[in-house]
Amino acid sequence: MRVSGLGLVILAAILWGVSGGLGGFLMDRGWDPLVISLYRGTVGLLCILIWGLFKPARWNKPLLLWSIVAGIGVAGNFIFYFVSISEASIAVAATLMYTAPIFVLLISFIFRLEQASLSKWLAIGFVMFGVVLLTEVYSIGSEGITMLGLAAGIGAGLSYALFIFGFKYASRHGQPQGILTIAFLAFTFITVFFTDLNEAASVFSSPDFMWMILLGIFGAGLSFFFYVVGLKRTSPTSASIIAMVEPVTASLLGLIVLNELLTGAQLGGMAIILLTVTILSVKQS
């Protein structure tokens, strides 16, 4: 049971990494990050609705409220992630997104949900140092990474943290398929307001239409299904560690698809971030 659970989480992480590569590919072909985000989420919503047909969900007010919070997190995560890819690189965007546990920790400190300690502050410091190396913030603008790319990557991490909080509290009041249905409905409602609908409609007559569909199936449909089912069969700590496969997969696709190369300092920063977040996840558990 444990092996199958870890396998499903690994598969979900790989699919998320593939979605980053597909998003980079589509942006390279001229599509706006918001249009790509919209298709990823709406196609994912259709997949989740199909999943929900096999196990109808029960609704209540707390479930609705926290699921909407999770949906706001999904919207921010998808949009900021693809903007970060367009302004930096796939590897930088994917790794910055995985600073989310640090933001969860900081939010827990602020609202006194968790007690601060030296080891936790050291973890935050190491991650910040890793971010400096990864983004080469000391040379922003001269190495292909813009301040917007850095801010969007951090925004993706913050949004991911918001999704974690929303999903965690919603899970106390309902089943995952119901939570994800509401979350992705909220995502669609939010994203439509910021997206060029004429460009979005032009996708239907574009040769890239099937790539958009695959992006949604891989990046939001099958991946969330595999992750949620896998999470039930393994520990949250193991799942969070295994999910680190995503930035590695995304980085490899960035190299293969878009010929994105990282410097030695950037690779070192990526290693520091992923290692620190992994250790923090183990200690938190």
C-alpha cells in the first residue's frame, strides 16, 4: 500500500513538472501566461468533475469557505508560476514555488499557530540564501532573470502556501473531490477576469489546442487525482519529500525543450532550497 502511494505521488510530481515544461513551450510559441493558466485550470476542473461523478460530495459552509480559499491559492499559484517562467526560467520558477513550506511556517508564527525555534529560523535563513543564489538577485536584469520573475516565483510559493492552508482546513469538513471542485471553480471565476478572452478563444482554432488540453490534463486533472489518492496511502512527510521530483523534472524539461542552462551558483541554490525544505518537512512531521 505504501509503495503504491509513493508511486502515485511521484507520478503526480512528474506530471506537475511536465506541465511546467509544456507551459514554457507554449509561452515560447507566443501564448500569454494567463491564457495558459486558464486552460490548465479549466481543463483540470472538467477532469475533477468527472472524478466527482463517481463519488458525489456533500456540501457545507465551512467546506465552501475553505475550498474558495484553496481556489484563490490555486489561481495565484498557476498564474504566478507561468509568469515567473516567462520572466526567469522553468527551473527558477519551479524551485521558488517549493519555498511554500517556509511561508507556511512564517504564517504559523504570525498567527501563533506554531512556536518559533532556532532551527526553524535557520531553515528560513538557508532558504533565503538559496533563493539569492538561485535567482542571482545580485545581478537581476543582466542574466535573463527579471525582478518580476523573482517576485512572481515567490508569489507562486505564497499562493501554494495559501492552497495548503485552505485544503487542510477544508479537509476537516468534506472529501477531496468536493474541495477541488469548488477550488477550481473559484480559480476559473478569478482567472477569467484577468485573461484576454479573445486570445483564449483563439486557442480553439490553433494548432496548439491539443497542447493546452494536455497541459490541463497533466497539470491539474490527473496530477491532483494521483496526489490526493497517493496522499491517503502514505505519510504527508514522505509525500512532501517525493513531490520535490517536480522542480527536478521541470528543470530537465527546461534544459531539453528550451535549452535553459543553470550556473553552478544557481544549481547550488536549488540544492540548498530543496534540501532545507526536505529536512524541515521531516522535522515538522
